[in-house]
Amino acid sequence: MSLLNSLLDRAADFVRQADGLMVTAGAGMGVDSGLPDFRGNQGFWRAYPALGQAGLEFTSVASPRTFRSTPELAWGFYGHRLQLYRATVPHAGFELLRQWGERMPHGSRVFTSNVDGHFQKAGFPEDQVYECHGSIHHLQCLNRCEREIWSADDFIPEVDTTSCRLLNPPPLCPHCHRLARPNILMFGDGEWVASRAQAQAERLETWLNSVKRPVVIELGAGIAIPSVRRFGEELLRRPHGRLIRINPREPQVPSGDAVGLPLAAGEALRALAERLESAN
């Protein structure tokens, strides 16, 4: 038996023996749905060639400072992403995870750094998802006048993709009528309104305290911004905690009951599903 098959068999055993599924996900989870990989400036510039031609880096565009200096550029970038996430269908791996969680005594929860809302779009209940960096589907005032968060559903961006500029009026704060921004934790961001994410975090901690044999399935979480990896590793240190790390580039795992699968998210989940179904 190959090493990979042995690792997949062990990972499937982890899922069978768990009483609660903790799904953790980074940007690599969305790649199989067709979303761009922003890994490094080259990946960002492939997705947004106009910004590459201008030499603008992801860290500078994705910041509150750009909303103040060049709001049509900032909303051109985030407006395009909002359109993309609304139009993209989550890949079949989301549904597999949802089904596995439903079979467990304590169900499942999600911890993700992704802002695309695709776990909710794939059928995970809103109150079972913790978006640690916020959500593009929610807005806040750029100046935090009321520290309020509201839905972006009414905003339909029109973007000139050749220049990455917003063409129609941007969303405004309903209180002060000044510029609104996505409720997303950006780079160099001391103005993010975190109340929604904090409420999600509290609900998740309550659930975790009820689970005795959690299994973490981590998908596409890199080491550049290690929020997701650290979260899963903390759960691994709990009694009976287990970790399945799915990452084609960085599958290394710490010591303990942990398995690293050097596969893309969709491929690994399909392989696990075959093993789980064959045991039924």
C-alpha cells in the first residue's frame, strides 16, 4: 500500500470515530471552485492585470487607506470580488463535509479566513460558521460612525475590469452617508468592526466545549497568514483531538494524532468519501 493510501485510510478512521466535525479552511478551499489563488503578488496580478501593470500589491490595495485615497480603485477590486463570489458555485467538497457533519452526534462547525460566504452558500447554517476575517457580503462605515454592520445584498457593483475601477456609486453608510467598505479585516486595518466575528467566535467556543472527540479537517490553509493552521493545531492539543491537514504545498503536521495529505481540497475530500462510503 502506498504512503498516500495509508494516510487516507488513517484520515477516514479519524472521521468515523469523531463525535464532531470542525472544518477549517483557507484560500485553497476555493481554488477547486474556480476562484483565483492570490498566493504572492504574481498570483494577485494574474487575477488583476490592471493592478499588476500599475505595480500595486495586494497588501496596498486591500487596505482602508486605499478606500480613502482612491475609493473607485478599492471598490473596483472588492466589487469585482463580490461579483465573483456571488456568481461562483462552491465545489462538491463542501457538500461532502456538510453530510459528514450531519452524521456526527454534535454535527459540524466551520472556522474560515475566507470572506466569500461559500460555506453558507453550500448549505452550512449561518450560526455554525466563524469567519475570522469577516465577510464581503457585509458592510460597515469607513469611519465606524456607529460601529454597525449591515448586508451588502442591495449593492450591485459595476466594474471596469480593464482598469479595476468601480463605475457606479459606491455603497454609503446609512447613518453618516459617507463611504462604506466591506466588513473585512484588511492589511493595516485598525478600523474593522469585529462584533459580528466576535459573536461567531463565542458560539463556536460553546460548541467546542460540548465535543469530546473532535476531528479537524483543515483545507487549503497556508503558512503566510497562519490563522487557520494555528486554530486547528490548538484543537489538536485538546484531549482526543485529531487533525487532517489537506494542502498540496504545505501538508506538514505537528506531532500527535495528525495526518497531512498533499492533495488539493476537492481531490482529498473525494478520496476520503470513497473510503467512508466503502465502509458503510
